[in-house]
Amino acid sequence: MKEIGISTEYIALGQFLKLSECIDSGGAAKFFLQEYEVLINGEPDNRRGRKLYVGDKVDVKGFGVFTVVKR
């Protein structure tokens, strides 16, 4: 499980995907979420604006499992 550190209260799923190196640019998030299954704390979600908080677990099929941590 990989840790992705944030210094703010939350991070949007689209930004998270870029930080976790699943996508190259934020603009690719919409298309990425249409093609790949993303589970947040075990629940499927494809909203790029979804807020992720410290402690959230994100499972990106084909890329791995990530945890949001405080930086």
C-alpha cells in the first residue's frame, strides 16, 4: 500500500490521481475514471471532484492501493 501525503484538509480525486501518478495531467481524470474502476473505502466512485480526507483508502484497479496521509 502506497501513501500519498497531503498538507490540506482534503484533496479532490482528480488531483489525487495525478499525485499518485495514475494519470499525467488533471485533465485526464474524467476519461481515466470512465475507463478504470476506483474504490474509495471499498465503495465505487467515479466523481473527479470527490473529496478525499486523511485516512481514506483508494484502490485503483491496475495501479494499486493508496492511503491518504497527512504531510
